Amino acid sequence: MALGAAATPASAQIGSERYSSFIMDARTGQALGGASMDEPRYPASLTKMMTLYMLFEAMRENRITMNSRIYISEEANSRQPSKLGVPPGMTIPVEVAIYALTMKSANDVAVAIGEALGGNETTFAQMMTQKARQLGMTNTTFRNASGLPDWDQTTTARDMATLGRRLFIDFPERWHYFGNASVRVGNYAFRSHNRMIGEYEGVDGVKTGYINASGFNNVVSAQRGGQRVFVSVFGGNSWIERDRHAAMLLDDGFARLGVQPTAPRMPEAAVMARAPSVLGRAQASTLASVPIARVSNIRQVSMRVARPVAEPAAPRGRRAIALRAGTRDSAAATRRVMEQGDGGRVLRVSTAVRRPAAVAAAPARPAAKETRRARR
């Protein structure tokens, strides 16, 4: 298909100023489309792509090998989920650490890698920012290795797509770590948060991310018909909405490169059937941004809102008490998702624990002798 006969642009309405996207030709690095691609956004766990880039570079320089082990410090262990949960003082193999980032998005392991390479996470974040500049990511600043909330840690849709492309180009021998739906390494079993693997033809990476301040983000790479496209999406209201929109952008990118789709996009029914009961809507703050000059040949796209899953009936009785006490199902009752491990099924919520009111004790029965006296 000729470039001028590209498919109809992905049309939808995300309803958030935090939305941004970018479509990139992997071969040339040129833009194929997007919206607000140079405006600041919070990267969330997309940060771990740079943590992995730094690790792969250290392995190439033999500063770390596949036989090395990553030490889990008290500081690393203190990070919030998503996490591997290895006790402090223990070590894990490098390959386990890689999969823990690419598939589980483990914050504790990201910090441990940063400490192994930089001595401490703060120094490592400075190293990450320097590397970002070398890769042409001029609008990205890192403050930590994991992507956990930090107001000063910002990036753009263009920069994250650039990072995904550089991982593919610079470390082809490591690219397979991003493309597994599930894998077992030693005693560890991992399942990827990237549900587009296996759902959209040709997807073989890269990473997902979510915190309240960012919404649902991802960087996705797919290969089809001899062409490869990278897409980044920021600010989705759910992982379903994010993935469906990324699929539409991939379709658009391939069409612009003359590649016809050979299989239907991810069917809505199949995606919705796999959705958790909570979509984890991210109503987060928007970064103040400076107006930028629009590139005339970049097509603007918008995003369609996915149909939400019907809310379950309000629980009663003992189950309602259990929900208030903070069990895993409490997310379905509160819908206030604070951190969701990039769209995984286990949710952490911020909500006050409501304890059931104390039941007034029944009056004690009078003693038998006192009862007889009263009757007299």
C-alpha cells in the first residue's frame, strides 16, 4: 500500500490532557504519526527500559556477566510492589533480574540493579539521564531506577519510543527477554504484563507502565512484512484502552509503510473477556507543558474509550467486612488504584480501613438466685 493510501487514522477520545503517543519507523527512526509526542509525561515503569539498557551495556563491557548475582539490599527491599519480594541480604542471578524487570516489572530488583551499577540509586539515576542524552532522548530526566512516583522524573512519548528502538538495535542478542508471555527461570515463574504479546500479530516487546500520575503507558514493537514499527502510548484510562489504542497505532504505522494487515486486530470481545473486574482508571495530575511547534507531516490521533466492565453488586455480610479490612478484592470496592504493577491483576489501593462497628454486648443473664428473689 502506498503511503498516501494509509488506513484511516485511529479515532477515539481519551478525555485526558495527559495522553500522548508516537509512531516510529524502526529502520529509519522517523516519525510516522502521534500526538503531543514532545510534551512531558511521567514514564512510570517504562523507566525500567533504561535500567535494562544500562545493565545490558555493563554486560557487554564484562562489568557484569550472566554468572554474576544481584544483591538485594534493605533499601531495594523497601520498595513498593510490583516487586519480586526477595528478602534483604539475598542474591539473585542476573537472568532472573532481567526477567523480573521485563515481565514482572519488579521495583525492588530495579533498585538492586541500580545499586550494583552505580553504588546507589541516586547516582545510578544520574547515569541513566546521561545515557539518555547520548541516545538523543533530550527531554528525559531520571530520578530513580524503577519509575515509582517522582515529580521530577519525566519523559516524552518520542523519547520512550527512541529508547525502545535503541534497545532493539544496540542489544539484539538480548531482545528475546522482552517477548515472552510467560517463562520459568530456576525457581521463578514469570508472566508478562504486556498482554499484546500473542494478541497482536508480530508484537515481541517492549514494556508497560502505570502509576496514578501517568495513567497506563506502554512502548510496543511489532514486525510484519519485513517492516518493524515502534509505538508509545501514554495516559490510558485502563490497560484495555491503552492496548487497543496501541494496536490501532501499529495498524496505522504499518499501513504508512505499505504493509497490509494479515490478521484482525485484537478482538474487543476477547480483550474484554480477559479484563479484571477493575480497570484501574487513572485520574492523575497533568504536567504543565510549554507549547511546541507541531511538525506538519505528523498526523494527530486521538483515542477511543474502551467499554468498562460492569461493576459487581455491592457485597454484603462477612464479605463486605473482609473488603473493608483491605483484602485483595478491596480494589473492586474502592476503584482507587495507587500502583498496579503495569496492569497486573493484583491491585494496591489507598483507602482507609473501615472496621465494623463494635456490636453491643448482650446484657448478662441475672443469676438464678437473683431471679427468684425478684419473683418473690
